[in-house]
Amino acid sequence: MAGIVLNVEQRERIGTGGARATRKAGLIPGVLYGGDRGAVSIEINAKDVEMALRSGKFISHMVELNHKGERQPVIPRAIQLHPVSDQPIHVDLYRVEENSVITIDVVVHFKNHEASPGLKRGGALNIVRHTIKMKVKANAIPEEIVVDLTGKDIGDSIHISSITLPAGARPVITDRDFTIATITGRKADKEETTEATAEAAPAAAAADKKPAATDKK
């Protein structure tokens, strides 16, 4: 649990005009989905949402809503930002139970770039999946999936089967060993030079054995 609690009120005015009035009052309009209660229009203090976003533990993490003393665990599903100011202007939340299993995108991070022979030789990390859709418990959502690049060479592919996943997490895709990233690029110049030298060696040896030409009178 991220430890974020947002105080909310039910929003009476809906539609574009109602949302505009809510924002002018220093609140952010939103909608709470899921469960037996159906969709409910809500409003949240704008400063509280901005603080939650700055914590880095708001999007795709379980937080709590507090409505007049009644608390409800939720997952933020979407945050709409202003195109100019980047300030949040709308929030979609989804009701969950703490021990329920949910499907969520978990971000992929890569480490030990300097320990990859392929990258050291000028190769490039081609990321196929920046996030992986996982099934996890709502109260144990992993921060990230970490891919270790140690020993990875040009031409190597990194598949989901080679990754140590967070405890209790499993990928939604189970019918194939999908690719997360590859190391692409040309072979090192040193290798190409070595191969060229090896190919030229027999010809050079034959030339050394050829008798020197003599002048004919």
C-alpha cells in the first residue's frame, strides 16, 4: 500500500460545465468505477492529487479514498493532464479489495548496461516492451520489473522466461515466451579485423614459400 489517502466528496454537478466549476473551486473532477455501487462522480482537492503524483506512487498503485470516514481502496486508472500546464484536470479511479487479484501494467527497467559485452562494443538496446501486463494482488503491486543486462551480447534476445519476476506476480500472456528486449548492432571492428587476418594468413604463407625469381641471361 502506497500510504496515500485522498479525501473525496460526491460531485453533484456533472458534464463540462460542472467539471469547469469544480476546477475553479480548486478541486479535480473524477469518476469512481467498479464494484456493486456503479460509477460515481467525485471531486478531490487538487493539491492532494498533485502531491500524490509527485510521490511517484499514485499511478497504478493502490491508494485509499476517504469519504466522511468511510475508506475504500482504489487503483488510479487514468489521469488527464492539461496540455499546457501539465496539471491534473481529471482522475479515473477503480474500486478494488486489498487481496483481490488485478491486471495492471508494470514498468520495465534495465540495469548493468556497463556489464553487457554487446553494448560495450557499440550495440544498442532495443526495448520491445516498456511495460508488462501482470496479474498481481492489489495490495502487493510491484514497483518495477528489473532486467539484468550482464553478459548480454549483440544478437541476444531477452525473453520473459529469463526474468525473475516479483513475488506473486505473473504475466497475463502465458501462451508464448515473449521478447522484452534485444541487443542489436554490428560486430566489433576488432572481430572483423581478426577474421580478415585469419583469411589472409594462408595466402601470405604461400607467398613466403614461393622461390624468388632469377635473372635469365
